[in-house]
Amino acid sequence: MENLLEVKNLEVSFKTYAGEVKAVRGISFDVKKGECVAIVGESGCGKTVTSKSIMGLIQTPPGIIKEGSEILYNGKDILEFSEKEWQAYRGGECSMIFQDALTALNPTMKIGMQIAENLMIHRGMSKSEALEEAVKMLTLVGIPNADKRINQYPHEFSGGMRQRAMIAIALACNPNMLIADEPTTALDVTIQAQIIDLIKNLQEKLGTAVVLITHDLGVVADLSDRIVVMYAGKVVERGNCNDIFYSPKHPYTWALLRAVPRLDLGNKENLVSIQGTPPDLIAPPKGCGFAMRCTKCMKICHEQEPPVYDFEGEHSTACWLYHPMAPKVDLPYAIGGEE
Ligand SMILES: Nc1ncnc2c1ncn2[C@@H]1O[C@H](COP(=O)(O)OP(=O)(O)OP(=O)(O)O)[C@@H](O)[C@H]1O
Ligand code: SF4
Ligand SMILES: [Mg+2]
């Protein structure tokens, strides 16, 4: 399948009084037409900086996108877009939904108009046509009585409904790619599942590629074709759902998986969170970023950055454990390995 998006060696820093925060340290991944790619990692690992970079929303200064970084959309580098190309890209090609719908929606504008506005600008519809389409979009995302709801303001919607409305706004112009940055973290668990189902249905129905960003591996299991695991501004493992859930390779992925309840393991009571904290991104360690927290850490891990090792298919990981001379380790029992 064709690549819609290719992120190559993306490096983003922020100038602060304390020093330069190296938020994203050379990551690469691609998204094919119509597929769903999940980017997973704990708070502060650079997920939002990555998604904002793809949307052209990094403020410079304080942000700096380093020389050599490339973000290709349909083969064209968005970092070199003209103003006109940006408008077409942000309005019609690529949209984003955020963690918190309340801050992303305009509090002073009726929901219907917030959808219609985009349709009028980007699809040249009249106001009445656009409002009619807004009703259809709200119905599509599961908001009942949409013809009345279009006249309400965001504060009159519940949290889950606001998130649905934001999805409707993002999808109104029929984008080729949707970036969903923690679209469900502000919601309770049942509503979370409904929103994820909704994104999945829409992705299948409309053929939209989705980049789903989350700190919770459990959320991505049914939805993603491929998963990219990030740690401290780098990609540490990538693979399809089977690779990541059933033969994960990186100790950080193991740690993430221990926090996910799994029916097949019956591990609901034994979920553990990851000990320790991520490294300082102003002075990142020269070796593996996970070394301070890794139970398998070896001497070399502190000294040299681990190379990337490839496995079957598109599965790969950056970890010294897969060096031919490293001691052999088995998949931990807690996440499905043999005792
Ligand atoms: N404007 C900024 N100025 C300075 N540092 C920043 C800025 N924006 C982000 N950072 C830093 O970049 C790093 C990555 O931040 P980012 O928001 O991408 O994390 P995240 O993975 O989205 O986390 P979360 O799960 O909490 O949303 C963090 O260390 C953060 O403090
Ligand atoms: S490279 Fe070393 S410290 Fe890093 S995850 Fe692998 S074993 Fe652990
Ligand atoms: Mg974030």
C-alpha cells in the first residue's frame, strides 16, 4: 500500500531557561492510506510534540525542528509548504482531535456553526447546505436529535458528546488523515470504549487513515494495524498488534503491557505500574534512555545507544538484549511468557 505520511528522522527541541529540551530525538514512522497507526508511550515521551509537528503547530521559537527532519505527506515535505498548501492541508487533508474537547471547541459559537464554518470555507457550501451537512455529521457520530443540538453551545454538551462533536468537526471535510491525540483520556471508561468504536467505524466507513496517540496500550488493541512504542523522544519498538501484544521485545514494552488487563492472562489483580521516572531530556543519557529503569540493563546500555534489531515482518526494536553476544532472555511470565 502507498504511504500517505512518512516521518523521517524527526527531531524537535524547545529552548527553555534551564536548557534545550530534546523532546523528540530522531523518530521515523509511516502511515499508509486508510490504516490506523498507534503511537504509544507514557507522559512526556513526545507524543503531542510529534502530532503537533505533523499538523504544523509547533511554535518556533521556543520550538526548533532540527535540520534533516522530514515529514512527507503524499511525498511532499510539509516543512516546506507554502501558506496556500498549509491551508489546503490543515483544512481538508489532515485534521486533528485533541485530548480536551472543551479547550479545542469555541465556547461562544454554536456547535452546528463550528462544523458548518469549515464546510463553507473548504468545500464552498452555502450556510444552509453546510448546516444540513452538520446535522448529518452529528448524527453519524452518534449524537441524537442533531437537528436541535446544532443550536447548542459546547457547555451544553456532556464530555463524551463534546468529544463526538470534535470528531464531527475533524471529519466534516472528509480528510485523508485524522490525528487523534489521547482522544479518550478525559472520559470515563464506558464512554472511552464508545469513542474508540466510533473512530474505528468511521475509519472503516470513510477510509480515513488514523494516527492514534495514547499512553494506554489497552486502548489500541482492537483498532490499530501497527503500533509504534515511544520512550523519551525515541521509537523503542514497532510492529503489528500481534508482535506487540504476543511477542514484545523491548523491556519498556513489557512494562507497558504489565499495566494492561488481559482476558487471556486473567491478570486483572496483578497490574503494575512502571517504577522510576523517564530521563531528563535536557541532558539525555548517552546510552539507552530506559537504562535507569530497566531490570535487564547491562554495562553497554549505559555507554552506547542500542542499535535497531529486526524481526519477522516489520517488527523491530532498539535494545542491546538482541545483540548476538547478549545473554538470552525470555518473555516475562507476567505478560504471557513460559514460567
Ligand atoms: N513548549 C514547550 N517548551 C518546553 N518544553 C516542552 C514544550 N512542549 C513540550 N515540551 C516538552 O517536551 C516533552 C514531550 O512533551 P509532549 O507534550 O510531546 O509529551 P506527551 O508524550 O504528549 O505527554 P502526555 O502523555 O503527558 O500528553 C516533555 O518533556 C515536555 O515537557
Ligand atoms: S538497551 Fe539495555 S537498558 Fe535499554 S532496554 Fe535494552 S536491556 Fe534495557
Ligand atoms: Mg500529549
